[in-house]
Amino acid sequence: MSFGHVDTWLFDLDDTLYPEESGIMDLIRERITGFVMRITGLDAEEARIVQRGWFEAHGASLPGLLREHDVSVEEFLIDIHDVPLDSIAPDARLRAALARLPGRRFVFTNGSSGHAERVLEKLEIADLFGDVFHIESGDLIPKPDPRTFEAMIARFGIDPTRAAFFEDTARNLKPAADMGMTTVLIGPHALASQAAFVHHSAEHLTPFLESLTFEDAA
């Protein structure tokens, strides 16, 4: 399929640039639960319920936590991302598939700057990206809030109609589609999505990127 109109490539980080089955996000969610338990005094089950409520309401746990508790943002971000990355490794096919994309490439993540740096270095693809827009870049406002999309677009000087956004969480694609981006849902449940704002879907990122052509459709 032709993506000839695209000159900017945006990628979510976790469960997108590496597969969901690596389990890294499960470890991060466990760390968040532990943090919530320490701050609130709740047991694990209650903490998970609160944590899920914050995620559903705000797109990430941090905004909800900050509204209700006096916590250190830096401490939270360091603590929850302190997970082993043993389950991911450099992938020559992924690197080649990313490298062949014409134009600029950026990472757009709700994760922290430190976490993004660790993951990209572990995958050995950090040099392929011009920059990372992380949770700190967006003043702690996570996707799918349109404000963080607007901030990201302004920072990188992106024409949304010439951008493609790859993401494993479907609802994070809606603001992108509303702004005119081409959206691609990635992951084991992606093919089942029927959302109108999901323009393309694929179970795995690398084969999808390898299938792209870049002739201008016009």
C-alpha cells in the first residue's frame, strides 16, 4: 500500500516498537500498582481499581495521582519505569524497516524521557529518530488529550495531513485522525478494530512497514 503522502512518521513506544508479548507494560503496571498502594494505603486489588479509573479518565495514571495526592513526579516516573528490559532485543528487520521510511521519524509516548531512552537504546534504534515527545514534553498531559497532540505537532513542525501515527491503543488514534493524520493500530487485537478513526491495522509493526510503498498517490 502506498504511503507516498507521508513525510513524518510518528511511533508510540511501548507495545508498538516492540511486541506486547514482551510483557514490559505488565511490569510497569505492576510498579504503578505498588506505588499507588504505598501512597494510598490500599491493598493491591483496590489500588488496581483506582489505577484503572485514573487511566480511563486521563489516559494515564499520573494525572489522576497528581490530582488526589501530593507526590513527586520525578520519583513516580523513575519508580514505575524501573523494570528489566531483558525481554526485548535489537531486531535487524525492524531497524531496516524503520530506516527505509522517507522523511522524519519521531517517538510519541506517554512514558518518561528516561524510559524512552532506555528502550530505544536497548532496541538499537535511537539514532533513527529525530526526537522523542514524552510525558514531560507534554506538561504531564498524556495521550489521547488533544492538547498534547497539538503541543507535539507545534514542537516538531508537523503537517498532520502528511503524518502517519502508529499506536497500540486505539483511542489514542482518534485525535490523530481528527487532525488529518493517517492512523495505524498495532497489536494482537488490532485487526478486530472497526473504529472509523483506525485507517490501517496490523498485528505486527515490522511486516506492515516492510509492505509499504512510497509512490505519491496523486
